[in-house]
Amino acid sequence: MLTSRPIARAIWLALPATAALAGLVVLDQLALAPAVLAWLLVLALSGGLAWVREHRLRATHRYLEALAEGRQPEPLPDFGLLGGDELATALHRLDRALAERRARQLETDQLVATLLEALPDPVLLVAAGRTVVNANRAALALFGDDPSGRPLEAALRDPGLLAAVDQAQQGRGNTSLALQLLGPPRRAFGGQVMPVRLRGQPAALIALRELTEQLMIERMRSDFVANASHELRTPLTVLVGCIETLSGPARDDAAARERFLKLMAAEGARMTRLVDDLLSLSRIEQAEHQPPQGRVDPAACMEEVVETLRAYAAQRQVTLSVRRDRELPQVVGDRDQLIQLISNLVDNAIKYGGEGGTVEIACEQVAAAPPAAGSLAGRPAVRIVVADHGPGIGAEHLPRLTERFFRVDTARSRQLGGTGLGLAIVKHILRRHRGHLAIASELGRGTPVTAYLPADHGRSAAQAESPTATRA
């Protein structure tokens, strides 16, 4: 329905034609009836043009109102119909430009959201009032649930972080800080807090990076250097003392010289064992990421170790009891490292099991490894068990037995010639072979140590040694 403004506009547009028709009628150049018909036609055309103009003005008004209020405006109609004024045409071009810009902005937003989701580090977007408005996938995994829509304090209560967020929202620049999540377990993080804009308002972006493993590695490296230095310093001190004594007071004392030379030989052998174990551990760690390619008979490795250590066991009056399954699969492995693994386990059992005892050594196949086999649980495996019947180990010490230089009884271990690296070497050999080490011990009941190795389903060790199998 036309309002008074388009009607007035229509009359205004029809005025020139009305005057011309009236002049023709007055001059008797045109009859009244055709003149009236022509005037009505002109008035109808003028009304149509006025209505189109009114429609454009209203659409333009709504468009400008939406822009002023920050809303997304409706697209303007095509102003090319029946011509149009320059303002309407310019607004139409502006509308198309803004639509293209909105499309590009949407693509950019989607790209940024995809990149944030792909980041391995937790990222949080915090609006005014410390309200979390967005969290990427890594942040959801860290906190266990979505912190969006809740105060930042519900997820992170570190006072330094909260102060950094307030500073960022006040436009005071980036802040780097360290923080800890109490857990359990306790985890260390480094954080970056950066000021950003969110819908025209100040906000803060929090990026976290976990440093727990890095700090643990640095601490282990520091402990390793300290322990290795201490282990080398002790025999060196003894050697230097013996040399000084032999060079001075005991120069001409044959009995003292013999006693000190034996002591020097023992300490030198101890240093040699320590250096050999350190070099061995270093070589194993360097190759740990390269899985072995050979096929090995674990029972043959066990029998070779038993024959090598039988004389040492006899010196300590220890009996070696060996048991193996008749049909054993091969394992994918490095033969020398598997011999070293079994040798370290049997040597430990002989040393710490006590004189006059028995060390039981078994090599057997398991169709489905038990939960104690770690990542091999439920899979076919070869199990090598070395068990002594000595004093056993307290439960509080079991988690640390594979740490470098850790000893339950330091004095006894050194007296027996232990370097504190045997089980650490075993652990890293099993890591390279994708196996698992399980230690179960009770005070007064001995210590069974079990090494699990993934079974090779290609053929058994007996088939590998059979001439018929070889020809096949």
C-alpha cells in the first residue's frame, strides 16, 4: 500500500506531463478524452517509479540500521532495475563487497579454528571477566572436560597465570611464565599469555606447553653424571691411596705390597666393569629406536649363559636349575643383546640370592601374556624367568630397581662387584625388542624377574634348526 510520500512523489513526477497535456487541450491540439487517458497513463508510470524509489529507500535504511547496530544486514535488492540513483548503486556495490568480505572472513575463521584444533599444545581463549570461551582439543584432553563458558579459575588456579590474563586484557603485552598442575601426577607447564581482540573487546589467548618429561630428562641426566662421577671417584680414591702407600711406608713391606696390589686389582676391575656397562648402556640407547631384524632362539641364548656362569655359581655354592619348553617360537631380536639381558638377570640372582641357594631359570611360551606383561598383555610371547630364593626386596624399592645406579643395599652391592647398571641395561634392551620387564618380590621369599619378548609366529626354534625346515 502506497503511503503519502510515494503518492506525493508520483504527482511531482507527473507534473511536467500534466502541464504539457493541459496546454495541448487548451490550444485545441488534443481532445479531452485522449488527454485524460494519456494523463492517467503518465500518473501510473510516475506512481510505479515513485514506489520503486520508496522501496529502495526503505531497503537502504534497513541496511544502514543493521550496520550501525553491528548486525549482519540483509542483502540489498538489485538496484539496476529501471535505473537508480548513485547512492543506491553505491550501496549495492558496498553490499556485494561486504558479502565477499564476510565469506573470506568465514574461511579465515574456519582455517584458524582448524589450526588450533591441530595444535598438540593446549590453547584457551579467555574473554572479559576471565570467562573461557573456547578450548582446543588438546586443552579438552588436559582438563578432562570442556572448560568453555566457565571461569578460568575452575580449570587453572595459578595466581601468576590469572594475573597475566588480567594484564593481557588490559593491553600490557605478552607474558611468559611457568606453572604446575597438581594432578596427580604433578605436571609442569610453560605458558604464554597474549592479548587479542574478541568481537571488538579485549581478550587473552593462553598457550600451554608441557615440560614434565623435559625436566625429568634433565634431572635424570644430572643424577646420572653425579652418580657416575661418584662411582668412579671411589675406586680412584682407593687406587691413589694404595699408590701413595706403596710409594712410601709400604715400599719394602712385601706382605703389605701384596695386599695393596690385590686391592688395586679389585678396584681396577670394578672400574673396568663400570666403564664397560656405561659404554654398553650408551650403545643400547643409541640403537633403541631401531628394532632388531634377526631371528633368535631364546632357549639357546639361555643355555649359553648358563654354561658361561656355571663356574661362577659354583664358586658361590649356588645351584642353577634350568627349565625350557620343548617347542619354543623364535623371537625377533639381537642375539648378543639377548645373551647380555639373560646374563645380567642370572648374574644378579647368583649375587643377591645368597650362597648355598638355588637360582631357577625358565624359558617358556605363553599363548596370551598376562597383564604383568605390559603392552604384550594378551599377545603370544616368550617368557624368560630368573628367580632366586634370597632375602627378597621391599615393595617400596621395586619401582626404582631399573634406575641407573640404584641399589637397595649400596655397601653389599659394591662388595659383590655390582655397578648398579645391570637392570637399567635389561630395561633398555627390552625396549628395543618391544618387550617388557616384570619384577615381583617379597621380603624373605626371593625375587622372580620376568622378561617378556614378542613371539615370532613364522616358525619355531626347533624348525629353524631342522635340516628339513632349512631346505623347505
